[in-house]
Amino acid sequence: MSYQDLTYEKHHTTSTLRRNGSKPSHIASQLGLHVSTINRELRRNATLEGGYQYRYAHSKARQRSLLAD
């Protein structure tokens, strides 16, 4: 099993659904992903205040990707 980064669009959709009160299971089903992927995404890319913003999440994911290369 390999890890695949979320696209910018999936970060945006996750942020929008989360802001509207959707639970991780609903977000996962909307994106065709496993709920553990969404839970990990929300945890790894949370803002300092504990929220989730797609631009911040995408930026953190890109930074991790560049460090892994």
C-alpha cells in the first residue's frame, strides 16, 4: 500500500465540507477515500488553532513532499 498526497482540489473540498460541519466519514465518501485518510489529513495539516484550511494544508503537504525528495 502506498501513500498518495491529496490534490489541491481534494484539499479544497475537504476544507469546504469540514467548514460546513461534515464528519470525516462523509468527506471520505464524497472524495472516494478511506476515512482514515481524511482523519490523517485533518490531523497532519491542522492550523495552529486546530482548524483546517485548504491553502495551509496544501502548502504543508508540498513542503513534506519536497523534503522527501
